[in-house]
Amino acid sequence: MKKLLLHKLSVLIPVYLGESSIELLIDKLEKVLLSIATDYEIILVNDASPDNSWQKINYLCQNNKRIKGINLSRNFGQHAAISAGLKYAFGEKFIIMDCDLQDNPLDLPSLWKKSQEGYDIVMARRINRKESIRKRFISWSFHQILSWKTGWKTDPAIANYAIYDRKILEEYYANHKNKAFSVLNLKQNYTFATVDVIQGMSARGKSSYTLPKLFSLAFSLLFPKKNKSTLYTIEKTLNITVEDYGVRLIPLNGEKIEIVRQWRNDPKISQYMVYQEYITPEMQQKWFESINNPNNHYFIIELEKKEIGLINIKDIDYIQMTGECGLFIYEDSYLNSDTPFRISMCMGDFSTFLLNLHTSRIHILKSNKKAIKYNEMIGYKLAENQEDKEYQLYYITKNAYLRRREYISNLFYQ
């Protein structure tokens, strides 16, 4: 069979106690990924690790545009962290692996070669498990519980390391939007295969899973909470620095609200805002307290390590999956370039793939012809049956954004 390269591949890595291993893992990964795909992305999800994992991830993101970092606000657990990252994976296929170097990147070509035989899922099977008798007993007990409950003969030699087809991710979230991603919940008739691999030594020296933790994991996978969506909780509490298209979107915090106040009080910005009055420090603090919640995401725009403006998705309705967008760029030198498009695409991907919003809306001053033309180029349409108001409502659906995104993305990644 002729070897074909993927257009884009996503590698998802949940990170816990990964300070000592992440940089080496990324170095090994990048040496093999281009043998599989013409383009790739690496998504590192910090599951509130108590060490300096997030600082390491931030450093890697700043020096490599292919790496995306997600920082969870608390420890949700490995499978929930995987789910958070997969919501931001765009590849034709996606790979899940651990961060502690037990999953060897040099085995990726073998997994990829097997997947080219037509398998939907190809899983790494560890043939020389370098574990103590106690750890093997814990693992055996875990899999006995899963096998008993699911009716599957689960294999203790198989862990997270696997390559999946894109359709699995899309069908999974269509049918299991309230469950953390797990192969145990795949009910479709997918084709499976395994590849024998040599398990590496953990950089941590020992597993973070104890017997009680594995029992708890088994229970959460088999009996997910019905009253609360695990993914919903993750999305609402996500503290993510979004980086793509050459820009970084950094969550607004209390230390940055003063510079935003100064920007907003400048007439060149305030003249286009719905609220145009002068904003005092007290007013700004009260405003920040009102928007500092899961229904609003405000980001400082950073380009070339320079803060140039603000972008947001606010008033999010997690039932209707809608929200309202806003953007201003304070630095005039960036306005007559492709920078606004890069910023909007970065935020659009966040809203569409991570928050899973179905519709985004924006209010634009009728006299602001430049803003109207710009947003129409992105794909926004004027809402029907509006009264002749000073500010008019424009909207874009998820499907419309995805169509426009493909066109605009090609401009950046020629």
C-alpha cells in the first residue's frame, strides 16, 4: 500500500507531574511527526499539576507555534483532561499518549502504518511492562472491574497510547457529550488493531495511580454523573491561553484591567462602543467583577510579545450555545494588515471547538462601515427583521464559520 501523509495530525497529551519529562518528550515527538503528517499540532493539557508543568508548557508554547497549552483550574483527572484537549484538536487523526515517556514517540510510525490498513483505532500494546508486582496487581484489579461491567475483555497491557480516526471524535461527542472521552464508551462498530511496543521507563519513577484512585477512575468511567456534564464543567472553568495564527490570547486578569480602561477611554476606541462614557477605576473594577465568571471570556491580545488590544466572547448561554463577540485593536499600525483576521480566527476556533458555540453574534454601529465590511468578510450576516437602530445585530453560525475558516486558514498556512 502506498504510504500517504496526513494533512494534519493532532497529538493530545494530558500532563500531570510532567515538569521533568515534557521538553524531552516534545523533542522526541517532533523528530517523527513529519514522517506521518505534512502538518501537526501538539496539545498539552495541564491537569492542575502541583509542579512547574504549566510553566514548562507556557515556555514551549511561546517558542513553538505548533504547541497549544490548556491549563485546567483544578485536577479533573486524566480522562477529563483528555476530553478538554480533544475539544481543541483539528487533525484528520488524533493520537493520545501520556507525558511521562513510557509511551515512546518512536513507536508512532508503526501505529500509523497499521492504521493505513484501514483500522479506525490502533492501540499500543506493551509487551514488557516495567512495573512492580504491586502495580501489576492494581492494574489487573482495575481491568477486572471494567471487564465485569462492560462485557469487554480489556487488556492490562493497553493504556492510553493510540491513534484514532477523526470520525470517532465527531461521533463520540455527538452521542456522549456529557461523558469524558473513553474507548469503553465506543458503541459503534469501529475496527480495532494493536501494535506491540516496548514500554519506556517513567520519568516520574512511579505511577501516580494507587488502587483507590484506579477504583475511582473505573467507577467514574462506568457510571458518569448524569446531572452534571463533565465536559461542561471543564469548559466553564478552563483557564486557557489560546495561541494560533501567530497571535496569543491571554485571559484578562485583575492586573491588566487598568490598561484596558485606558484603551477604552481613548476616543478612537470608545466612539464605536455601545457604552461611550468615561470609565473610572472604580467603574472598571466593578465591571471586571461582573464579567469574571464562566459566562464571559475576555482575552488580552498579544502579538510579538506586545499587548495590542482586547477580544471577548461574553454572555454565553450554555443551553442555546450562543454568545456575543467583541474586538478592538488599540495599536493602529496593525489595523491595515492581516492581524485582525488572525485574531478573529484564533478566537473563533476557541469559541467553536472548545466552547462548542453554535452561533456567535456581534453588535456593530451602523455608521462603522469598516467594521461591517470586515465582519462580513469573516462570514457574519445581518440579522433579519431588525428595527432601524443605531447598533445592528450580526451573527455567524458554526457551519458558516467552519466554511469560512477553511478559506482564511489556507491564506495563513500556504
